[in-house]
Amino acid sequence: MKSFNAWFKGDGSYKGLNVTFETPTGQQFELQFHTKETFRIKTETHDLYEASRAANATKELKAANAAKQIEYYKKIKIPKDLKLLENE
């Protein structure tokens, strides 16, 4: 199991706790844990995320999209004791 606590890591354009698991046969899958607010924002800004991942996305577009996402997420209150869930 590997976890990524995006509340404290990354550029701030995404907030959530992602945990990657691996089955005995090597298949990996990820679970994303969100608050009601972060799930709403993730859904509302998903088009920005997808546009940034496109093969023809420029550095400028990626930076502009990240800035827009950061604006959404910076208004969210960090859940209590979330820092206890460290990245592995």
C-alpha cells in the first residue's frame, strides 16, 4: 500500500488522500478519499485537469489551469488530524 496525502504535498491544485493498493497478482488500484467539498471541486475542475494532461497542452496552459484549481482548493478548511496520515 502506498498513500499520497495531497493536502500537504503537491502544488495545491488538488486536495485529497489517495491510496494505491496492489493485489497478490500485481494489479494496482487507487482509492481517493475526499471531503464533500473536495469531491465537489474535483468534479467541477476535472475538465481543467484533463486539458492539462492532453498531449498538446503547453506549459502555459498547465500553469493557468493549476492556478484556477488552486483558487478553488485554497478556500477549503483542512480536516482535523489529517496531518497524521503521512505519505508512504
